[in-house]
Amino acid sequence: MLHHPAQCVSTAIMKPTKRALVWVLASLQSLAAALTIAEINGNKFISPYAGQTVTNVTGLLIAKGPSGVWIRSTTPDRDPATSEAIYVYSSSVGSKLSVGDIISLDGKVSEYRSSENYIYLTEITSPKNVQVLSSNNTVKPLVIGKDTLSPPTVQYSSLDGGDIYSVPNAVANISEVNPVLQPSKYGLDFWESLSGELVTVRKPKVIKTPNKYGDTWVYGDWIVSGKNSHGGLTMTNKGEKRVLVTMMSWLTAADSNPEAIIIGSPLDGTKNPITSKMGDQLEDITGVVQQAYGFYSILPLTAVKVKVNASAAASPTSLRSRGQCSAITVGSYNVENLAPTSAHLPKVAAHLVNYLRTPDLIFIQEVQDDSGPTDDGVVSANATLTALTNAIYELSKVKYSFASVDPAPGNLDGGQPGGNIRQAYRYRPNVISLYKPNQGGA
């Protein structure tokens, strides 16, 4: 009789014992609590189970980091808006586990962010009852644009109609509205739908200089918009044309390049190079998608490597001043924390002369005060701007005048502490002059 499932069930129902009833109830409770990873993540930015305890969560261990592991569902759904992977936060959970293990665990669904200005990261915390169900399983990353949707190329979020230029200062916060993800349309939704997933970026192209930690912005072999001649992506206030059906008129969506992604710190403790530059092609990158410090990023399994170096040469502008107010040339330059003693001051002057061709009007950003980063109460930048004026004159014999508004003391305007950065305006007084020379103060 025990070899026939139906008879087994019938016997258990007809002649229940106290122990059998307890076992059945425990099994039913376990099944009810055993949510899939996709169900835990949900199809929004914040989990529908945030703050709740979950049991018997099962997944394939796809990557390990110093503070946790990432697991992928063994029972995926077909909804592209629900990520099949999740981060398990614990510095000890991975000590006896290996990539390729299928594990089950209990834990608490948490939403984490280090600042109220950031998007939450859905994760499982306080894992316990961790069990290895099998080992040495194949771990295959998802190739972005092949095994997943391709990243949207124009719009970031549905909360502002897709146009990040129209709603400043977080008027609509994702953490409050928690909209349903539309990963085929909005960039934030796309990367959120892959949160915790192991992915591969094929033929990644660098689009800006890395920061001091080696964090590098890239795009892959997917379709992009705004590609420029240097291999970067240009953000514009004009993008694709779309039809507003209700009005039967054409609108223009701003192009903000949400298809770009940061490559963050490698999980194996190696360091990304900080010498890569716009246009460099990297070797294929495999890592996990994570939300941290206000940005979606991919944490690579190991340090990125440059495969093809782009040319560092840039062509000077063909625009030259005619020395006439009827046709002025305009330039813009970020001088990056420029002080009178900055080592890069001669290079800045050379760029303004050789590449921008000493335009009639130059907008300059990040001008520090006369004492640079020394926090001594000085806010005037006359010495800084005079030093740059003299350096330009030595190279070109073009004499600039300048104007700026000194900020209030006390490091109120951001930038390097003590530097008091501000914008400034340089102009050729033989061509143009200030409309109101006596500008206001801070």
C-alpha cells in the first residue's frame, strides 16, 4: 500500500496522528512562506515584502563579495520587470559557500540606502538556516541586450514624463511613489529590473575618465543615442520624436543617455585602472548589478582591462574670434579646482589657447579662492584668475578681463573644503564689455 501515492494520502487522512498533523501543518506553512526571489523583488522599486521575514528562499549562488552573496532564482518567471536575483547581506554567510551552490535560507527582506536622497536596494538581511542543496552547478551570466532587454536610450523615469529636465529637486520621489517598472522604456526601471543579477557587458566603451576609485562609466554593444566623435555619449535637451496621440502633435523627449552604466569596485579586491579615457574599449565585463550611493552600477568580478586604446588627440575648434562684437566666439571649460599654485594651470591655459582658440567669452567652472584648499577664510579669487590671465597672455598675447562673484565664507557652496569654488567669466575687453560692471555679492 505504501507504494501507491493515492493510498498513502488516503490512509493519512483517514487515520491521522498528532505527529502527522503537526508535520502537515509545518509543511504547509513552509510552502506558504517559500516565496520566489522574483516575488520578493516584485515589479516595483520597493519590495512588497519589505520588513517581513521570509523562509526557505532558494537560489543559485552567482557571486560572492566581502559583505554578502548574490543568489538567482531556480524558478524564474517570465516578467522582465521582476529581477530573478537578490543580494544577501552578511559578512559571514559566504564563508562556507561557493559560487555554483544552490542554497536555501531564511531572512528578513530589507530596503537599504545610505542617504535619503538615494534609491533603495532590496536585499535579504540576517540570513539563517542556510543549507546547501547542491554544488558545482553552472553559473551563466546574462548578456545585456541578448539575454535581457536592451537598455532604453532616452528617458530615465516615468515620474517626470521621462524628462529629467522638467522636474527638479526630486519633486516626485521614487521611494514614495514606487511606480510599476517599465524596463523597456525607462533607464532607472531597466537597471532596477536587473538588480542583483550577474550580467555581462560586451565590448564596453569608456565614456569618461574614471574617478579616483576607478569607477568607470561605460556602454556596451547595445544601441545607444548621442554618440559623439570621441566615443562618448552627449546629453542633449532634444532626443527622439514621439507622437502624443491625444493631441496628434509631435513632442521631443530629452536625451539623457540612461543606457550608460558605472563599473564599480571589483568583488575580488583588485583595482580598476584610473588611466582609461573616453573612447577606450575594454574587455568584456561580467559582474552584478547593484544600487549604491545614488547610482546603479555593475560590480565586476575582477578588475576591468583596456583592450583597445583610443587616440588621445583632439582637434582644435575651427572657430576664431573676428575681433568684432557682431560675431563673438564662446567657450566653456571646467578648470577642476584651479588655484594660483595649481600644477595643471599651464595646461588649462594651453587648452584655452590651442584648442578653444581664445574665444571672446569663456565660462569657467571650479575656480578656487586665492589660497586654494587652505581653509583660512579667504574667498576672493582675484589671484587665481589673474594667474590664468597672465598664463594665457604669455602664450597668445590675448589679454582677458574677468568677472566673478565671491561666495560667502564658511564652505557654503560645495567643492573641496576651503576652496570655495565658483564660476567665473573671462572676456576680451576689445570685443565685449560687462553690461553691469557692479554685480551683486554672495
